Amino acid sequence: MILKARSSQQSHTQAVCVFIHCLTLCLLLTRHVSAADSVVVSVTNPQLENFTNGGAVGLYFNATDLRGQPIGQLTPEHVTVQEDGQDAQIIDFRGEEQGRPVDIVVVFDVTESMGPFIDGMKEAAIDFADRLAKANRDYRLGLVTFEDYVIRDEREFTRSAREFKSWVGALRPAGGGDIPENSLDAMLLASRFPFRPDAQAVIILITDAPNHTRGDGSEKNNPYGREVTQLSGAEVLAEIKKANLNVYAISPPPFMAPDLHRIAKESAGRHYNIVSEGERFPELIGEIGRSLASQYFLTYTSPRPVEDGAEREVVLTLQHPNGEGEARVAYQVRGIGGARVVSTSSGSGITYPQTLIAYGVWNMLVPLFAAGGLLLLARVRINEIPAEVLSLVKTATGGPGSTSQNPPMGSVVPKNSAPYARLVRQSPFEDAPREIAFSRDEMTIGRGEECEAIILHSSISREHARIKKVKQGYVLLDLQSRNGIYINGKKVAENLLRDGMQVRIGDVEFIFYAANA
């Protein structure tokens, strides 16, 4: 009995020792893993404005611990950069409170369901700007709003947090009830803001709806009989990358809005799930502000300072007493029209690899191919060019039939003087065309460059009105513009045009003349 008890006690002791040993091993492994992965590094798209100056590439990056708290007091000694596996030399490093300008456009869905988020943005706006100011970030703020169409389209920035808050405070949620919404056109407009060349460019998208996209069948339920947008997510992402923008999206989860998630991810921004995290919306805005405020900026010299059109992979590695981490990003340099070694400053102490090949042959062949193509085009007879193309050329060059050949203001235009329907301007606004010829079955009128008829006047919205040919003639439709359209002094949403009607688009007045039968 005594031997049996001792054997049982010994077995129990051995089991406890094994358990303690395993627990200790697990703790050591956990400590090792957490030490290796305790720094989360994120990097934005490379800045290439100075690539021609010695192959300089700029990078904004963040470093946080596992709780999302920024890691401060980093120095160049903590950071290494490799490009395509080769070590790169860091030539500039800007840390905390060292002045990194940033331009931010907030793109806001203002449908009725977004009311709480608009209120939350009003609460968070000042704190958001204060975070940037305390980090010595020279910031500017802009605002774009949208539903199924873009509402606020003024491409202007403000340096005043209070003015920006007043813009948000003036927003009134309305409409909606049908999803998706038109966030793609809104982001495209934001990408065309006048960003400063030396500033980091950021879009903050806030929406609780997925995005409309080209081919989504939205024309079936649209009173104007057209798709809400002609854009796809891939096209908008390409424009955002071209403008070197970072997108922070507070939007539906990826399975509901894959385009918005992809745009945030591939623009080196971040995606926040508005469904699961929407209740702490002001905190999300604060988190984005903290992320922007705590960013670092460095400039390194590419080991391959050649404009050869190649894509390069960049790996930024951070080694810190608190741990280590890395982030990867890629960029592509120009060079399709001819590769060249960029200018290098003498005395920089940088030795470039001797494997850079001579691109003289390639640069000689490109002009030869171009010349051959021009010779082929020259063999095309001018009479074979479509009439629509000739009409556009005449309009652009001021040739016969162009808008610049219209009668002077104040002269009487005979009713049947032209074989096409048209609007003839009556207002003394030189920025507006004197005549808008109805050269297509459907035309958009507005301030935007994408419109077929452009009126550069402050009373005109980006997409103000649409002309559409129907069996009875031409219909003028208002595209939810800010200042509306008027027929014979009466505001209308749409109206069939009759010969001699007075038409006012915004503050610009026209007379409609039917085509010469």
C-alpha cells in the first residue's frame, strides 16, 4: 500500500512538472513572437516628385504597438529600406513635430441615414484638426458631399478648423432610402482638388452604403433614364494612384462594398467597418487624426535611378527596443517613351551599380516607331474621317461651324438659319458659349470637364442639366442642380423645348431655336 501511494504521488509530481515546463515554454514562445511582431508598420504610396533629382523617393510611414498606440522618438538608425532586395540610402528623415504638410478631403455621404455621423463629425472636427496642429502638420481641409449624385462640388481648401466645422454643420441629411450611393464620382472629384505638390494627399470617405458602379442597372429606376455613374471602382483606384492619394474609408464591410475596401487597401490607407464600429464614430475620426499626426517621412535614394518604366518593390523594416516590424509597397517609374538615367548630384557619395545598361538603342527605336505610325496615318484620306470627328475638330479650332463663328451678341438670329437645334446665349457672360449646338442625341451641360457643353459660370453646377432627343424634339432635364433651370421664367425639372422659348440655366439665359427643316 505504501509503495502504491508513493508511486501515485511520484506520478502526480511528474505531471505537475511537465505542465509547468510546457507552460514556461509557451510563455517563452509567446514572448518571442510578441517581441518580433509587437510593432505594426504601415507605409503610404511612394512620393516620386523628386525622382529625377538623383532618384529620390519619399515615404510616409506609421509605427504602432499592438494596441494601436503610436511609437515615438524614432530615428533613422531604427529604419532600413530595401528596393528590389538592394539596400537604399536614407538621405532625409522627418519625425515628430518636424513639419510635414498634409491636404485632406473629407468625402461625406449625406443621405438621411447618415445624420448621426454628420453630428459625430461636427463633434470630432476640432479635435481632429488639433491633433494635426499639435504635431506641427501644416494641414488644409476640403469637403465633398454626395447622394446618388455629387452635391457639394466646390474644390476649395481651408486652413481653419472652425470654418471646416461650419461646412459640416451646414449639412442636412435628406433623401436616401435606396442603396447604393455615388461615392465613386465623389472620390474622383476629390482626387482633382488643388493638392500642394509637397503635401501628403488624403481622402477620408464616410458612407454607410455600397457604391454605384457602371453597369449596375441603375438606369432602370432612375427618373433620368441613365446610370448613376459611368465609373468603375478600378478606374477610380487608378486615378487615386495617379494622384498619389491615401484613402481612409469608413464604409460597409468588404463583402458589401468590395470596391471601397480595395481602394482603401491599395492606396496605402485604411478601411474601418462602419457596421461594426459605427457606434464609436468620433473615436474613429480621432484615430485617423492620430495616425496622420504621428506619421514619419523619409527620403531615400533608389539603387536604380533609371526611368525605365519598371515596377520596384520597397521593403521598410523597423527595429526598435519595443520590437520590430516591416511593411511593403511598390511603385512604378515612367519610361514608356524612352528610358534614361536620371540626373545625379556630384559629391553625394552614392555609388550607382555598373549594371545600368545603355538605353540609346531603345530611345532611338521609339521615335522611329512613332514616325512610322504617323506616315501610316497620313495615308488615310481626310474624306474617310467620320463627320462627328470633323465637327469636333472644327469646334476646337474655330473653323466653319464652330461656336466661335456665332453671331455677335445683340444680333437677331433667324429662326431657320441653321440645320441643327441650338441654344443662343442672351446674357453678357463671356465665359459662357454664345451657342450650344445640339450635335448629339444626348448632351450634359455643366461646369465639369466631362460635360459635352461646358459653361464656366459660378451659378452652374458641375453637371447641371441634360439635353435629350425624343420623338417630339428635345427635352431639357435638371440634374438636381443647385440653381435649377427655367423655361420662360418658370422653374422646371424637365421640359420639352419649343422654338423661341427662353431658357435660363443657372443665371445664364438662352433662346432655343429648332433645327431648319
